[in-house]
Amino acid sequence: MLRVRPSAYPGTSKKRCVDRSTCAGFTLIEVLVALAVVAASLTAIGSLVSVSMRGTQSIERRVAFRETLRAIATLLPDRRILTPGSATGTTSGYGWRRDVAPYVSPLVDPQAPTPWQPEALELTVRSPSGQILRIDTIRLRRRLN
């Protein structure tokens, strides 16, 4: 049987155990509170790891997408060979389309006696997930006289 004696502090109702071996340990409430704190901490850490992993994957996909676009732009034919019109293809699972047309602008006189003719080049790349990235640029091509 557990023997208790009144507290050494007058005016308090707490009682202390005389025999420490029979009173040692935690109460059920203390254990449940500790488990709740551990569970909340693990949940917070798990959600942070999940958000970090999604962000990293998104950045990796975006970098791969831009690297593919740059690789396709690098593989464009030389300006002497690049002719007006459209071309399509697939590279590493990324679909692309190249459109070349004469550059039209009120600031450019197509009849000016220059050796160069500006051409508008539009390169559109679609990722396997459906995202689209487009480059619009102008290339100069030697006029055919």
C-alpha cells in the first residue's frame, strides 16, 4: 500500500511519496502531452521537407526546360541556310516549332539599299507537362541580289 504524508509546505494540499520506488514515473497526462508535442513537431518538419522537395523539383524542371530551349536555339541552322517558313520537331521529349518570316516594322524600310534583310525568328518549345516557352528574336540575313 502506498503511504503518503502531508506536504512539508503548510497551506498546500500536495502530498509527497514516502517510498520513491513506488511513486516514480510519469502520469498518463504527462505522457500524452509529450506525445502530442512530438507528433506536432514531426508533422511540422514533414511539411517543411515536402514543400522544400516540391520547390526543388519545380526548379529542376524549369532549368531543364530552359536548357532544352537553349540547346534547340543553338542547333538552329546558319543564317545563310535559314529560310522563311516553319519547321517542327522533338528533342528529348520537348516539342518545338520554328517560324521564320520577314521582319515588318515601320522603322525598317524594306527597299533600303543595304546588304542585310531582317527576319523575325520565333522559337516555341512545349515541355512534356504542357508548359510553353517562347523566344522571339531578329536575325539578319544577307540579301539575295
